[in-house]
Amino acid sequence: MEYRFNEIEKKWQDQWKANKVYKVSNESAKPKYYVLDMFPYPSGAGLHVGHPLGYIASDIYSRYKRLKGFNVLHPMGFDSFGLPAEQYALETGQHPADTTEKNIATFKSQLNKIGFCYDWDREVRTSDPQYYKWTQWIFLQLFNSYFCNTEKKALPIVLLIKKYETKGAMPKTGEAIPGKHFTAAEWKGYSKKQQEDILMKRRLAFCAYGEVNWCAALGTVLANDEVVNGVSERGGHPVEKRKMRQWYLRITAYADRLLEGLEKVEFSDSMKEMQRNWIGKSQGAEMDFAIKNSAEKLRVYTTRPDTIFGVDFMVVAPEHELVNKITTADQKEEIEKYLGYVKSRSERERIAEVKQITGCFTGAYAINTFNGKEIPIWIGEYVLAGYGTGAIMAVPCGDQRDFAFAKHFNIPITNIIGNHFNGADANATKEAVLENSGFLNGFLMKDAINIAVNKIEELGIGIRKINYRMRDAGFSRQRYWGEPFPIIWSDGIAIPLDAAELALELPHVDKYGPGPEGEGPLANIDEWTNLPGDARRETSTMPGYAGSSWYFLRYMDPHNITTFCDRKASDYWNQVDIYIGGTEHAVGHLLYSRLWTKILFDLGYIGYEEPFKKLVNQGMIQGSSRFVYRLKMSILFREDYDFFKENNVDVFISDNIRLNFLKDPVNFKFLPYLKTKFPDLDYSYFEGIPNSVEISPDLMIPLHVDVKMVDGFELDQDAFKKWRSEFENAILITDVDGKFICKGDVEKMSKSKFNTENPNDLVDKYGADTFRMYEMFLGPVEMSKPWDTKGIEGVHRFLRKLWRLFNDELKGKIWTEDKATDAELKIVHRTIKKIEEDTEKFSFNTAVSAFMICINDLFDVKCHKKEVLEKILILLVPYAPHIAEELWHQLGNDGSILDAKYPEFNPALLVESSKEYPISINGKVRANIKLALDLDQAAVEQIVLQNEVIQKWLEGKAPKKIIYVKNKMVNVVI
RNA sequence: GCCCAUGUGGCGGAAUUGGUAGACGCAGCAGACUCAAAAUCUGCCAUUCGCAAGGGUGUGAAGGUUCGAUUCCUUUCGUGGGCACCA
């Protein structure tokens, strides 16, 4: 009888389904354990081989915990709102709800094929109105709450209103500032709109103005992902910054608690570090500088007030409100020009490209209070409006970016750190003794920080201030496929829907294009958007992370129609015991879900404020991507830009030609090259373009193409033209042999990169058990690796070999009921120990190899005994459940192996009395000697020195020292 | 650029707290079985010098600490991920 994995896996999957073996109850005498995967976005490409890496790991762990006697919750669902479905809708006209439904069906069938132990009765989908009803409900809780700075927690906004009505909002000390403080009487005198505007500034979910990527040509706001090299990915249109009203979550209020919470969770240090860096807490001072000939003051934030005497210039963010006010007449034109340039730059480009130094002098000067020095005020793109005060004091001797800026614009540099500054590079030390620093002279910098802040406060020109790099989280998208906001606008006031009116369902649309003025598609649906009177619905939708910020709670009580999750259920399942997912979510999703959990905790809806007790990061299975290079039309073919645009013509070049360019980009003339190399091409498109047009590397934009259209590196040109409507008329400039070669690269596997691989093919060929074990065998779960199927045969051979311990092709059943020998038991118990340890620490690759070693050993001793094999099968259940169940039944067992009792390891069987010690001379192993484990140093030295090989190396000399580490090694130093 | 991770044979990778580098597997080579193939089994398999015995070198690179470093420290290079509207 041979190992027919297809039949076996089908048989048991059907049986398990029929018997509902994965059904999980909220009531059990067993201890609970909650194993959670980051749920997938159901992309149109289907599940790819990268997804199961984490899912297999969590499935193994869940099954292991179950065998160990836990009531295990291990659910799965779908993060089914998102941009890709909408983009697909734009391209094909299919409704996102339909494509999403279809994609989920594909995902589920793929997941089931691999044999995961999910309780599908608990499935959640973020795009299901029954689910997003509660996402909207939680949004309302956020909207109706504020962060109380005294209690450091969220409280219902009605309490704040009550406070305003009774006490107003007056400063604890000092004078009330008009516009900021008010009495109860004043509050009552405010109009409804005025009151609401004040409250909006405190709500946890609030509206404010923020910048978006605006693409005028497409009439829409673009995601960062849709902007490539400063132009839109679709069509290559220019993109610029534009201010729009947006929703935000006040995550900054929780910055400290998010930091403190990290102490209580088991995340890897690097993960915690990433979150800490994202939050970016810094201590420093905020101070005001007078501006020469102006009543305005420039407020800067600095973490290094000790360097105040080294300030040689100020840099203000180009968006800073002061820029208009202080720019002098003769600098106006230049500043305007610079502002135009900055508008086209993404934030990333602005901070990343340090080699390219840009800036512009405003003509204004700030006055350094401490020495009266006049400090030129510049604007520069490396200063961002969103961080600190949007203005910095630049100390070129101490900060590299300031230094580069000063050098570039020939601003004289003041040295305040003596010979710590070499004139060639800035030195950010805190250990230098200050010079040229007035009252700070002679102080060590790190001590001077405090002295400087005290002085600043004493003079009343500034305050000690803690700052966070983190900004409030943008929470609205000008898109269709997301949760609608349960908000109606009337007279400029946001009115929340009543909870009873939820879910506010997404209306059906026929067109997915943007609404007027960059609003989302919902703005196009008059009857939905415009309500009686002046009332108008919010037309933005929530971002992708809304639904994923609380889904782990819904799994606990997925069908509840009266609340998002019954308190009894959330108390029972409590925190997620182990959460498995990729590091790419290190800051986004993980911070947001931690925030939501804290808020729900503050408001008393759940009993814990950290959602995930322990986090395991799975690595990424990388894909092998293919690119084509598009020539940037707008620049290269200026004269004929309109023609190309109207006719929807894009030009792509084969990678070989591109490489030719790169060899000599200066002298390479594009058109002459083409005409000599490809005399037969139709050049009518290029008529009128001067031959001298040059192409530089940055005029060639890489574009992912579907790896399925590429054979090795050669593009299927017809398939490419049919791939997207906009490529229908594309000109493909091929190599001389007519082949179009793509560039290859290894990167994240994702639909948007068109480099996904489907696990189904492998499951069909080798079976789910082989696939599961192979993915684990690839390497440590937390490590990233490019996808490769090279080693899968080995894992498959292992399972077949296991099978042959039970069955012989000719003889049939060969297992016996004989009593196991000590040697056989030793193999089993060594394996139990190893598998248990490895499973506990998520070292699944070494566990798989331990299984292999075990089976090889059992083969060597020709062991076919039920007593031995049975234990191995139970160990194997988490890894290869189908074959384990099948063989379990072949051994004559009745019940399912899924609920067997995990074998216990007996240490007595593994005790050794001696060990083969490596004996080194000066750290190099020269001999091996078997020594009893209970020997002392003197006895070991004696034996070792008598050894022939050691004597040879000693050449008659006495050793300087002999190091003996029990159970490890012996080192003879000569 | 900044933050985080990572770098070991032809390949994936292994190596408690610093203690025999290369487990396990893939590929490759040689052989057995077979009319043949598949399957299976046996042996070899970092590199270099050597007939061999045995030696030298070797964990991205360069230094350092140590009796001993893949492991700890410093510097540096490459790669992957994230950088706020992809999920």
C-alpha cells in the first residue's frame, strides 16, 4: 500500500468537517489559549505561498496547545476593505463587493486545502455590514470621547461638556488667553457651531485639515502607493500636495501609554524599538525668537538647548505660516519659486535625499536672545511642518544636516565644541565642553542641557517640552470601498448617527471615479449624500486599518447582534496569547489596534488594555519580480506629449537596451541608437523629435509586470498589451532578436508586485502535509527568504519513509505490537524532548529535521513497533495532521488523533555516563577522548596529557594551562 | 537619509549561556537493485596542499576582547522590511 496523500487528505478533511472537530466553545473546563494570525487582505491574486508561512506556524502551535489540553481559539477572517478592490473596480467595472466575495471564496478553498484547524463559524469579514456596523459603533465611541489629561484616559465627551458648562476651561494659573480659555458663562454664550468647534479639538476622532496627494489630472486623491517618482502610477500625471478636511484619531494623546504598554508585552526587542522610534518621544525645549523688524516670533523646538550659542541660521518648513509674513520683498520671488518646487516633493523625498540640499533665504533675521546675534531665517524642505513647531534652530557644528546646509549655502559656522569639531563633519556629541557659549562656557554639554532650559524658562522665552515624532493618525480616505462614516454634516457641525441607525451601509455605486473637488465616489450619489435641509453625509470612508484594529475581539463573539463583543466572551478569551504576523505591520496595524484596545478599555467595554500578550514575527517569503521600463514621456517627448497622451501610447524598452544606456548614459542618443539598431521600426510616432534627445536613467521608470507573463526574463508581448487597457497601444522596443527582456528582482510577494505563487499547485503535487512541513523546513519562521521549491522533494521523501515504517508496498501492514527496546525508546524520547522544545520556541525548521532524524534512526534499527510509532504520530499531528490521523487509524485507534494526549518525555531514558570530549590545543581540536562525566579537573588533565596525539603536539613541553569545561570540551594551552 | 532585521558550502539552513562550524535536507558525483525507468538503498560531498598520514585556510570585510568568537565590542560593505493613504 503506498502513500496516497490526495485520497488521505481529502478523506480526513471531509471527515473533520462533518464532525465539526474544529468547533470552539466559549465554555470549557480546559484552560483557554488564543492563537491569532494577522488576517489576510483577500487580494485578487489569491493566497500566495507567503501567506501560509505564518498560518502554518500558528496552526502547528494551535494544534500543539490543543494536544496539551487547552481550549484553543484559532480563528481566521478577512480584511476585505481596501484600495486594490476599488482599483480593480475602476479598471473592470466589477463591484468590489462581488470581487471581494469571489476572492474570499478562493482564499478559503486554498486555506482549507492546506488543512488549517480554523473554526469557520467564527469567520469575520471587515466589509460585512454585520461587522462594520461595530467598526462604525466604535468610531462613534471615539468621536464621543476625549482624552482627559488629568486621569490620562479616555472619558465620554459629555463629561467635558458638563465641565465646560459648570467651570468653563480656565487656566490653573496665570491669565486666561482669549480664544483658548473661557468661563462657563462664555461657553453658554457660544453658538452651537462655536461649541462644537471647541469640542472637535478634544474628540478622540476628530476633523482637521491635512495634506493629501492631489492629482489634478485624475481629479482624485492618491495613496502614497499610487504615486511613483512624484507622478501618478496610473498615467504618470503630476501630483502635488493639497490641504483637505480629514478625520484623525488622536493617537498622540496615548503616546505615553503606548510606550508604557510595551513594557508589559512580549514583543521582540526590535519590534518594541521600532514602535518606540515611531512614537519618537524626545525631551527638549520650545522657545521663541524675536524677529528683526517684526512683531512676529519664531518658535522652535530643540532637543539640544545646550547648543544655543552655536545657532548660525534657522530653518523653517516651507509650509510654515510665518513664511509669507516674514519674507522680504527682494526674496519674495525666489521663495515663491522654491515653494512651487517643494509642493511637488513627497515627504519621503524631502527627508531622504540628503545629498541634494535645497533651501531658500527669506531675507528675515531672528535674534538670539542670549547674545543678540542676528540669525538668518531660511526655509528648507528637510524641515517638516508636522514635527515639533515646524522650525529648527540650526547648529552646523553639531548636526550633520545643518552642517551640509551651511556648507552648501556658505553660511559661516560657529564652533562651540572646540577640537571636537574638525571642520569637515558635524559632531553630535554631548561629551564636549562648551566654548563660545556665554553663560554655558566650561560646562559639559549633557549637563548644559538642563542649565540652558532653566535659563530659558527663567527668561520666559520658552519652556521645557516633551515632543513626539508621532502624529495623529489620518483616518479618512476619499474612496468608496471602506466603512462609511456615521456622520452627517449640518451647518458645519458633525452630527453622529444614533447607534440604532447602524450599520450605515455602503450604497451601491455604478462608477468608482472620484467625486467633485477630490471627494470620494460617495459624493456622486446625490440621494445618499444629500439629505433633507442642508444636511450632507460625510463622503469619505474609513481607512484599511479601521476594521483590523479590533477584529481579534469579534472572533470571540462573532454573531452577537447586540454588542461588538460580549464582555463575558472578551473576559473569557482575554488577551490574544500569541499573535503571528509580519514585521511590515510593526508600527501601523499594531499601534492602531493597541490604541483601540486602550480606548475600549478606558471606556469600560473590555477588561485589558493590551490586545496581544505575545507577538511572533514571521518573515516574508519574497517573490521574484519582473519589471519593464517605461520611458517618461512627458519629459522625453515634450513636443509630442499631447499626441502620446491622447493616443494612450507608452514606450517601453527591453532591459538589455536599458543596460546599454547605463553603460554610457551621457553619450547615448536614444533615437539614433534606435534607428540604427531597429531600422524597421515604425518611427512615425517619433517624427519631429530631435535626434539629440538624451535619455537619462531617471527617465526610465520601472513597472512591475505579472510574472505569469514572463518566461524566465522574456516578456510575452501580446499578453502584456492585453494586460491593461492603457498598454494596448504600447510600443515595445525589443532587442535585435525581437525579444523583450525584463529586469528581475527579489522583493516582497504581493499582488501589487505581480510576483505571487499559488500554493495549490504544490499541494496538488505533494499533498498538504508535505507542503506544510516544507514551508517550515525552509528556515526559521521569523526569517525572510525568497521562494524556492528546490527542497520539497526531501520533505516528501521523509513522509513516504514514515509511511513505510507502517506499510510495505508488497507485504502491506508491517507494524507490530512488540515491546520496544531501550534503544528504541531512547530514540522516541529524545525526539519528544526535541520536538516539544522546538515547538514551544517556534523553531519549526529544526523540529522538522528532528522528525527526519528520528525516522532515519527508526529505519536503521528496523523498528515497526506500535508502542514507538504511536508516540511519533502524536508529535507529528501539528505538523502533518492528515498522515498522522490516517496512520493512527491504521494502528487500530478509534477516536481522532487530534485529541490524543501529548506524550510525556522521560528524562531517565536519556541519561549518559560518559561523553566524547573534543580536546583542543590552543583552541584547535586535535583529538577526541571519551571521558566519564563525573571526572574532576585533575583526573581529566592526567588522561588528556597521556594521549598520544596531545603528547605529539606538546613536543615534551609542559602545558601553560588546561581548561576543562564539564560536558563541553578540554583546551590545552601551550 | 533615518529606524529595524540580516549576511555561514553549489543551494535552504544547523550550532543552550562564547566551547568539535556545516546537523537535517536539496543539488551533484560514484555504486547497488532493474531488460529499462521510476521508486528505494549504500558511499562521497567547505576549500586548499598532500599518494596517504596529516596540515593550512574558512561563518560579508577590517580590527579588538578571550585559553577559545558564527556567537561579545568597534568600524565598514551588501541585502530585505518600514518610514505615516498598499495591506
